[in-house]
Amino acid sequence: MKGKLLIIDPQNDFCDIPGAALPVVGAAADLVRVSRLVREAGAALSSITVTLDTHPQVAIERVSFWEGASGDPVAPFTQVTESQVRAGLYLPRRRELLSEVITYLHDLEAAGRYRLTVWPVHCVLGTAGHNIHATLAAEIATWEERYQTPSIKVLKGLNPMTEQYSAVRAEVPRADDPATDSNQALLAQVRPADDEILLIAGEAGSHCVRATTLDILESLTPEARGRVLLLTDCMSSVTGFEREMQEFLTQAIDEGVGLATSEEALRRLVGQR
């Protein structure tokens, strides 16, 4: 059996390693398991797609954008609402953006998926934290050379005025930026053929894996959803968001998606081990 592998945001800043900006407990071990899957599945993988959280230094979802009413810093993981901004509790450091920010928060909250969370500055393009975990990067490079097939890299999150957990679309797509709305090329790339399975791994299961997967499932037929496998030992939750990850896994099962360890997925791809 052939498989497509989608690895969501396997970047240093999300790994529980020294120097990481937003470490997810368990992420480094998760990605070592993904590395082994790439190495041992080999030719059974028809494609490898990697999404990369990609940001400027200052953006609407990070501490560098916000300040408190007295000009004090806003703590990481603070949730900011439209009503709080209207009351002046939290404000953009660039006050001329206030009206745009209020409109954004209104639209975000109306969508009902998330409230704005203020994150530490992470995955800035060009920094070491943006890079793929070294062990996994080396295995992907080896796979590319061995099978003369490039992996597909997908950047997400470049627009500083909207959040983008999902690699398919931003939380609030912007009319002035088509890249924030419905990445049809990605959907086509990961859609499993009738004789394929789609394996999904990455970080974090509570956020970017969840959002990307749910958007992909919306584009698939019920039959195709049954050919999707979430690799449960290759993703972890942001601390404090474990419930969100469990709710995601339950929802995925309800939609026909399978759960498997990387070892179980390998057995499906290459037979008994």
C-alpha cells in the first residue's frame, strides 16, 4: 500500500529542546518517530508534504504586537477579546491599527473556532526556530535523494494581521491576500487516491494539526476520510490544551478517520514487521 505523509509544523520552536520559543512537551520524541517512519516506509511513501508555521517578528497573535492599558507587556497565552480591546484593557502598540484589530476580533469570535491567544514570538522566517527538527530534516533529505522526489514545503502564517493555525486557510481570510484563503494546491496534494492512505503527524495536536486536519476533512468524501490516519504517537498538545486535542481526536473518529501509532502505520504500508 502507498501512503501520503503530511507533517504539520515540525519546527524547532515547537520542540521541547533548549532554545525553543514555544516548546510542546513530547514534540521532539514525536518527530524522531516521524523520522523513523520516513526511513522505514521508504518507497511506500508516494509523497511527503511539510507545513511550516512562518511569521514576521510582529503579528496580531504575538506578544510583540500588544500592550496593556498602561503600556505594560501582555503575558504569553493571554486571550484577548473584542470587548477587552474596546474597553482599553489590551491595545495594539500601533494605535492606528485599533479599528482594524476590533473588526478582526469581531469576525474571529463570530466564526466560533478560537479566541485570539497571544503567543510568544516563534517561527520567525529566517531564524533557527523556523527550521525543521534536525533529525527529521535529515531523513526527509535522504528520502528525497533516494527516490528523486522533492518533498513539498508549505508556508503558512505570513500575513501579520490574521492568525493561521490551519495550513488550508487563515482564521479570518483577508480579501486583500488570497494566500489566506483556501489553499487548493495543498488540498489536492494531500488528497489520498483510492489505493492510498494519508498519514498526518506534527505539532501541535491541539492547534495546528487539529485546524489543518479538520479543514482537509471538509474537502474529502466520506470514503476518502476513511483513508486518513492520525499518528497518535507523532503529535502532542500544547500544555493546558489537552482537552482540545482529545475533542479533536473524538471528532476525527466520528468523521471516519482512523487513529494509529507510527508502528501500526508502518505495518499497513510495508506489511508485517
